[in-house]
Amino acid sequence: MICVLLQVIFFDHFHVMGYGAPLIYILFLLDYRSNDNVISSMLWGTLLGLFVDMFHDSIGVNMMAMVFMVFIRGKIFDMFVRNRKLNDEYTLDFSSLGINIYTQILVIITFLYCVCLSWLEDITFKYFLQFLLKVVTGTFSTTALVLFYNFLRYYRRGR
């Protein structure tokens, strides 16, 4: 829940004219271990989405997008890394996956999350260029922030 507080207090104010705010709170679900059951993962996604919705004063938009992200996370991981599953668990970490595969998985998951979140906020494609700009800038800023966090965490361990 520290990620949600950091998002509300600090990272919501990093944007250019309303576009490109990094979504730091998705770090929690990206780093969440997969060996837990689906119900537990969906519950954590629901709770995290509700906390974000409380602070952003939205009505279930973040919760629905978070549950969608939890749902597709394993399927996208399986699409890229089929033979590396050990004991039916995985972690999204670039030290074990490699930087290329990790970045591809991260970009796809973040892009789909931003598409889902932006579409649920507006429920229309009337202003498609604004929608596309919001999705692309949100994906780029979130991906850059998550990669920076993982680089710091990786090099802090001394590897």
C-alpha cells in the first residue's frame, strides 16, 4: 500500500498537461509471486484497485483494470517463457528472465493496463487521438519507472 500512497502523494503530479503520469502502484502486482492461487491474486488486485479508487475518487475503474491485469499477467508470461517455469511459479524479474524478455512482457502488460484504464475512464473512442496519446505516454512513463526501479534493485544486490 506504500505504492498507492507514493502514487497519490508524489507520482500523480508528474505529468505533462495531464498525460504520461507513471503508475507506480502496478509494481505490487508485477512483483507478486505466481505460486499463489488465482483467487488470491484476484483478491489482491481487487483490494489494490479499491485503494487506488478511494484516493482517485473513481468508481471501480482502477479495480476493474487491476483485476484484468492480474488475469492476463500469467498468460502473457506463458506466451514468452514457456519452458522456464519451475515448480509452477514465476516472477517477473529481469535478472532471471533477461532484460529483453522482461521489457517485452512489461510493455505489453502496462500497455494493456493503460488501454483498459483509459477506456473505462471515458467509455468512448470519440477522441481517439487523445486516448492514444494518454495510453502511449502512460505506458512509456510507467515502463521507464519500473525498469529504473528494477535496475536499482538489481544493482543494489551487487550483481
